[in-house]
Amino acid sequence: MSEAVAVYRGSSKPLLILSALSFLLAGCRSNAILPLAEVSPAATQSTREAAPTPASLTPAPPTGAAQTASPTPTRTPEPVLSALEPPAERTRYKLEAWLDYALHRLRVVERIEYTNTTAEPLAAILLVIEPLRNPGTFELGHVFDAAGQRVTNYRYEGLALFLPLAEALAPSETAVFTIEYALRLPALSGLPQSRPQPLGFSEQQINFGDWYPFVPPYSPGEGWLAHPAAAVGEHLVYEPADYDVTLHLEGSQTRLVIAASGMPVETGDGWQRYLHNAARSFAWSASPYYEVLNQTVHLDGGRDVTAASYFYPYHRPAGESLLRTLVESLTLFSDLFAPYPRQSLAAVQADFLDGMEYDG
């Protein structure tokens, strides 16, 4: 779920969805600006007399020397930054998911195409599975290889799943796996509040951050960059990847508003499809209560970006303020750094502690 600063009041925290939808949750804080205290000129003068400057430190101009004016300094133009090109060979994720909102359950079929971009062969592929952090959330069904054969010799190590390869994956070669699994989302009220909990449900919404198994970067000589979680800070490392995600709604509650990474490219009766390329993650949120405000932002170079604010009806003034902040942030970011690379920037009010953002 793109990046901005939001101000909300009340128990709910704002969840910002970056670029295509990065979740970014900003904590509650006042937006009041305190006036600067007035200071009289006399108050700025020191009561201590300044020490005299030694004459030897102040050279006198040579006698009879012509007085010349110093040249006026010229401002050196600052270099114009541009967005870095993502790697051509990227991991490709194709996810098809069915959400039963009332039961807080998600069924998923995920296909992963991973190309070895390192200079050394790989004997196995590692998948980081963040839902394993909460016991009972992740239920693995079946794993299949590129030929459709069942893979059964996988193993877990903490929050990681190792998928052995029949033959070592040489540099530039591609391995394909399909994984079937289900998520039984935990209630946010029952999770520890010492850190953000972007995967779970409340009475008003359901959030999916870091919800799917993904391949972390591989560093030659160091291995897979899969770090254990710390009490404070973020530990996950993502590589740019391509996402093809189709979300289906099933069960007794299908009238939902979905906020996701990017705008849907296809919409049908109870389903939406998203294409999110060269991104580090795909996050989304759903609720029957969201209200949405949109605004198109015209950036330099003829680029149009859609800013969207998702909020609960009773926080409409804050939702309107957040949309204005998103619009201002898009313009400021593009002016100071580089053109904003995505087609959308969204912010979503969320019911979990603190903040969390997902690169889009």
C-alpha cells in the first residue's frame, strides 16, 4: 500500500500505501504549528565586549595598490537525478488469491520464476515466509516444479523454506515453482503491539503486507539475505520483481473496497487484476467501510499520477487532509529528487500500531 505524511486523530493509525501500493503507516501526531517567539534586536546583542583583533591578523592593503571588486559568485546547477533502471532479469510472481473476508481466510496459488543473476550455481532456492511469524497463519499445501511434479524434499529453517533443485541452477538459468497455500489471518487485537502488524484483521478491515513467500537477494560469499527480525526496525530485504496478481472475493462478504499496489488493469464480477512491475513488493487492504478520494497530479514532463486516500467515514476531514499531503508530496519529491516513477500513490487508514511502508 506511496509515501507521505498523514495526520489522524483517534485510535486508528493511517496506513500509507506507496507507489503502487506501499503500506506506509504514520503515527498520530498534532499538525499544529507553534509561532516563533518574537526576539527584539537588543536581546541578540552580547553583554560581553568583543576581544580586539590583533593587527597582525588583519593585513592592510598594499600602498598604492588598485582596488578591484571580487567577482560575483555564480551558482553551479545541481545535477538532475533520474530513476535507476531496474535489472532486466527479475523474479516474476504470478499470484491468484481468493479472499473470504468474513472468515479472514485467503487461498493462494503462486507461481515463481527465479533467474540466477549471480556468478555462482545455486543448489536450492530460499523463500522468506513472513506469515510463519504468527503460528497457525500459514498453511502450506503443495509445491510443484516446472514440470508439474510434486516437490516433497523441502525443509523449513525458521521463517524460511528451502526448495532443493534437482540440478544446480547455473548463472542466467531460470527455476520455476508453483506453491499452493492458505492464510488464516490473525486478529490484530491478539498480536503483540511492540512492532507493526501489517498482516491481520480488525473489525473494520483486513491487511495484507508481506503475505506471500518471496525470494530474497543472494549475495555471493554471504548467501541469501534473510535476516531474523529484531525488536525494533525492519529486517526484510527485497529485490525488484514483476507482479501479476489477481484477487477474487468469495464467501458472504464480497462488497469490499480494495486498496492495492497500483491500479487494477482488469476488473470483473468479484475479481480484480493488477500488474506491478519492477517493484519490491505487493501489498493490499480490503474493507466494506472505506471511503476513497482521488486526485490526478500533473507532474513535469507530462506525467500524470493518481493520488488516493482511503479512510473511514468518521475520519473524513483527516482523509481530505491526507489527500492534500499526498498531492504536495508527489510534487515536492519530483522537484527535489527525481520524477515519481509510478502511476499511483495511495494512503490507507489502518488499525495497527505505528507505521509500515511497502515500496511500490
